[in-house]
Amino acid sequence: MTPRLLERYKKEITPKMMEKFGFKNTLQVPRLKKIVINVGLGEAAQDKKLIDGVIKEIATIAGQMPTATTAKKAIAGFKIRKGSSVGCRVTLRRSRMYEFLDRLINVALPRIRDFRGVSADSFDGGGNYSLGITEQGIFPEIDVDKIGMVHGMDITIVITAKNKDESFELLKFFGMPFKR
């Protein structure tokens, strides 16, 4: 079963993007490449149980098991040793990527208190979009009563666009709620 956003991309968004930017071929139209979810937990260096709980929560949100990230070098001021777990990350591709983006746009972001939209200034030079979320409780898969520690996450949407204008329009057509 193909994800809803992927079908919408093929049937509606591709023709609109071709018309707006004057693409002659459908392969020129920007598309999603991957979505990376990253959680950094410096506190996990002291308590190993924290990282296990976070990995389970991110696996529930993403539908894919994340990998633990380790410190590359020791930082004495933060009591972090080289090789200790300091977070986790997961890379979503294909149908899981579209399903996660659909849940993020239509379910999770509107659940943020006093939500007015996401910033349109978070594009890098290559057209990729980065978004920071302050708590994992906005996802409906997470039971708020069972959260061990409130943590945020960084979500990076990698797009095959040449510039940020094309990426902005693609995400706008997907329904990303940008601030006006």
C-alpha cells in the first residue's frame, strides 16, 4: 500500500511543480530523499537506562529502530567519556519517510501548544529543511504518562532540490504549516 503523501506527490504535486518552475521532465522535480531524526542526550552518559528509553520512544515514533550515537572525544566539563552513548538517530527512507512526514504535518505539529507554524528560514544552501521539536509528547504514539524524561529531537528533511525556493514550494505543497 503506497503512502498517501507519495500518491499525492505523483498525481498533484509533480504537475504543479513542473508548471511553477518550468521543468520539462518529471525527473527534474525535487523529491524527498530521506528524513533523519536525531536525539542528543548528554545526560545519558551518567544513566544508561535513559538512552534505552529514548531509543524505544524514537523506534515507536519512527517505526524503525534507531542507532545509538557515541561521543567522539572525551569532554571532562560535561563528564562525558570517549565512546559513551550520548544520543540516537534514525534515517527514514521510502514509504516510512512519507508516512512519518504525513504524521508530523497533520497530527504532531498541530498538537504543539500555541503553534503558529514552523519557520521558513530553516533551509540550508542545498535546500534541506531542519526542524527542532522540544518534546516527544506531541506524537500520538507516545503515552505521556509513561515518559521517563522529556527530550527534544532534530528532524532534517533532505530534498533533491537545487535551491531553497524549490524546497520551500515542495514542502508547502505537502502541507507543511509555515509561518506567514
